[in-house]
Amino acid sequence: MKEKPNIEITENDVQTILQTNYQDFRGIVATGVYCSHCKREHLNVGIKEYTITLNDLNDVHLKGKCTICGRDVGRYIAYGEMEKVYQRAEEFRNAYKSRVNMKIVKKD
């Protein structure tokens, strides 16, 4: 079976896929990221200037900057284990694939 590609998605896409779990996502963005530089001084580190990727398991991966020191940070969130989220992510992938095939979005 061919592995699904990682897809860069927007905040609106995340909201569509997560629906009622979106507020949890916003909490993680605001204060749920680990920064190896700020680990002892600040427990509630957020992420800014981030990109969002939907991986092959329909989990979300964030890459961006620490809100405290500005260094690179990331966060992996295992949403693909939630059945309804997984199904919505699959529907999103199918729509994305159609847009790529019609050349409405750029393919990596």
C-alpha cells in the first residue's frame, strides 16, 4: 500500500478537520510546546510563525518559533487516532487530491 503524502494545511483546514477539538489545538499552540532552551524558566511555551502539516497517519505536525525565545520548536499531535477526526482528514485528503489533479493547488 502506498504511503499517503504529507500535506501542508492552513489553520482553517485544521478547524474543519478537528471541529470540536479545535479549541484543544489552539491551547497547544498557545501554551503546549516544549522548547529545549526555555525548559526550566518557562513551562507554558507557545509556538508562533508556524506551519501545519497533516502526515500520513492524519496526525498534525507544527513547526515554528518559540513564543519566548524565538528558537525553532515543533509539536506533533496524534489526532489521527480519533476516528471522526481521521475520517474528516481522509475527506480533506480526497478533496486536496482532486484539487491537485485539477492543478488548483501546487503539488510538492
